[in-house]
Amino acid sequence: MSFSSDPVVRIKNASIFQDDKTVLNDVNFEIEKGEFVFLIGRTGGGKTSLLKTLYADLDLRLGEINVAGYNIGNIKKNEIPLLRRKLGIIFQDFQLFPDRTVAENLTFVMKATGWKENSKMKARQTEVLMQVGLGSVASKMPHQLSGGEQQRVVIARALLNEPVILLADEPTGNLDPEVSQGIFKLFQDINKSGTAVLMATHDHTLVKNYPARVLKCDGGKLLDSKLENFELSAKYY
Amino acid sequence: MEKDQRSKKKKKLGSYPYTSVIFSITLALFVIGLFGLLLLHTNRLTELIKDNIELQVYLDKDVTDNQRIQIQKTLSSKDYAAEKDDEVQISFVSKEDAAEEFIKETGEDFSSFLGENPLRDAYVLKIASEFQKTEKLDSIKQDIEGVSGVFEVEYEKNMVESINENLATISLLLIGFSLILLIAVVILINNTIKLALFSQRFLIRSMQLVGAKSSFIQKPFLWRATLHGIISGVFASALLYLLINFAYSKINNLQKLYEPDKLLILFLALFILGALIGFMSTYRAIKKYLKMSLDELY
């Protein structure tokens, strides 16, 4: 890969918009290959908008953002799909289709992203399902799985195209603490195998128990634990 | 059982008002095809008529046989005399033949009360197609009437031209009608695609999130619309075929205008046109709505 030594994400002086008002000003940070980063902040603080801007779902109007070798500011419409194939997107509004099996869910994504050979698709599906610790769910319907298992399948789906970074928005949101721990460990394993992770979360126990770099959306600014110290949860409790 | 329900659900997800789309395209294609049929038949009709435009050249009662042959020679040498296989299309109808024909047609034997045959000897001269304009026929009439021994020249006036005039009016009407129908089809498909995209917005949203190219998202819609266009073409052609056979059975001699090759081409053209209509209007609609974020479809 040509950008192997470059940061996966590089943001310079960017402003993040939500509809017509700015939610974050003067955002500057970089995420290196294989880095693990938390993104925290109160609801409406701009976490989701920031993530959406990273995968070109929201327009970038000010500043410069570079993701996986693509310049988001002047990305062409037909390049957006190629950008997204390099990202693993795990999002609240991006659930499994309830009307088809796990395997069909995965196949659907693969067909949409240009996979052609059935045998290769099968092999890759088994691979990612093993990676998330689900060996035998391929023929099950999503409603036959527990919440944690469903979330694992969603992660498996994000891994299909070997992304350079996973963008996860509240991946443990609806899960009980024990299951969240498991899911979080999975993210760590994935991260250890070289995939960068940017995880937005409300779950402060996670952030406390597993120290990693933290970005915090706070009053229209983005604070970076790499550069300054700040209270994780000052405004929450 | 479970599987059954699943496949039903999947079909529902892609729900799409097949019948109304196919019905509208069929209707539009039917009117266009009707127009095509009309053109084909009138074309053939004018061809037939043009082959048969003839002048009746009535001769003076006292022409001698010599004069008569002289007149035939003069007429044959004119450049407006139609030729077929290098032979001038001219024939002589004696007054006796004419009388016989007349009596046969009307069943009325006029010689019994007139005492004599009032008809005249005549030549029937077919006219080459490039001289079939009214003005030209007029000058030809005058030209021939100048030949000595010719009493009068007659021809069926304006037959071809009146056909062409009527054809122009009907064409305009049909074209206008099919245009209106086409616009209706475009609007209908537009709304259909809007609904279909809306009903599948989660699917499409997911495709966009994982990085499906827009061509991948469009393909099934375009393919389906094209298929529907072709099906509509088949329906329209079948309807037209039934119609034309019905017309042939009801209207005498219409069958003479039947040209199977051209009819086949017309039907093929309808298939292609249907496919094009389906494809183009779907393409237009899908381009428009995919550009919007899917939430705006509400």
C-alpha cells in the first residue's frame, strides 16, 4: 500500500458541521496505522458528525481531512465507494437485515463491493466469522442470535474488505457490561492485528479500564489526551 | 414454512407496481404502434394508387383507325407515360367494351332505350409517378387534349393528395396522443422509482455505507425497467396484431395492404422503444433520487 507509513487519518483545522451549525471547530489530529483511539463527549457534541465526515457522508466545508489516502475535501462522488471499502463502519443505523441469514447478510455486502467468486466469498466469510469468535452462525437468522452475537456479526461484516481503520459509533451501546467487555476485547484483538480503531463511546468504565488515547468533544473543541490532560467525565457525573 | 415466509418478505421489500408501469408503457407503445401501422398501410396504399393513376383519353367519335393508331403512338412517346418492363402502360378500350362493362356493372341496358351507344373509344394511359402532382396532371391533360382526334381527358383528381392530407391530420393527432402518454409514463416511472428507492432505503443506505458503487445500486432497477419495457412492447405488439387481424376480417381488401416484413420490423421497433423508455426514465429518476440523501425522500 502506498500510504503505509502515512497516518490513516489526518485532520487539519477542520470544522465539523451538523446541518448548518458547527459542532466542532478547529479540529486537528492524526491517527496512525494500528492505533486505538477513543472518542468521547456528550450526546450532540459532534462525535457522530465527526465520524460521518470521515467517511464522506457529511460534507467537509472547512479545513483538510485525509482518510486512507483520500482527500475528503475534494473527493469525487465516484471515489466515495472506494474510500468506504477501506473503512469498516460500525454504526447505530447500520444493522443486519432481519430478513436474511448471517451468510446472506455478508454475501450481500460482498456482492455490493465487487466480490465475484463464490468460493472466495465463502472462504472470507468463514475467516471473518472465526475472527469474531462465531464459528457456526452462518445459516442463522439475526433474530436467532443474542445481542452480543449480532454485534459480532456486524463487526465481522465491517472486516470483510480488510479495512485500514474501523469507525465504530457506540458499538457496545445496548449491551450489558459483561457482553460489552467481550465486544471490546474483540476490538482490541482486531487492533492488535494491525487495524486502527476509532471508537465513539459513552461507556466510561471501558475508557478507564483500558487506557488508550482519548479524543474528547467538549464545548465545540476537540481535546486530545496525547497533547493535554483533561478529566474524562467531568461533565457527566 | 419458514422459508416460504422469508421469500415472500424479500419480494415485498422490493415491491414495485409492475402492473401499472407495464400497463402505461403498453398503452403508449400501442398508440405509437397504431401510428406506425397507419403509416405502413397508407404508404402501401399510396404506392398502389400511384401505380394505378391513369388518364382516360376519350377520342372523337369520328376518328379513323389510322388516326387512332397515330394517337396511340403520340401518347406512347410522351415522357409522362408510365413504363413497365420497357412497355408503355397504355390500353385501348373500345366503346363496345366500355358499354358491355357499364351494363355489367349497372345491370342497365341503355342501348335499348337510347338506341345507340353514347360512349366513346378511349385509351387508358398510366402516368409515371414523377408526374402525379395535380398541377402536372393538369398540364398533361391540356397537352393531350391538344392532340387532334382527342375529345377529352379525364383523371381521378387529388386521390393521392387527399390521402396525404388526411394522413397528416391523423398523424398529428396520434403523435400528440402518444406524446401525452409518454409524459405520463415518465412521470409514473419517476414516482415508481421514488417509492421503490424509499421502500428500500435501508438496503440502499447500507450499500452506500459499505461502499457499493452507484452503478451497482442502479443495476437491478435499470434491468427491471428495461425488461418491463420489452414486456410492454410484446403486449402492445400482440394487441396490434389482434387489432389488425380483426380489421382485415372486417374491411374488404384491406388485406391487400398487408406487409409482413414491415410489420415485424414495426413490432421489433416497439420492443426496442419500450426498453429505451423504461431504461431512460428509470435512469433519470434514479439519478435524481440517489443524489438526494435518502432521508430527503420523505
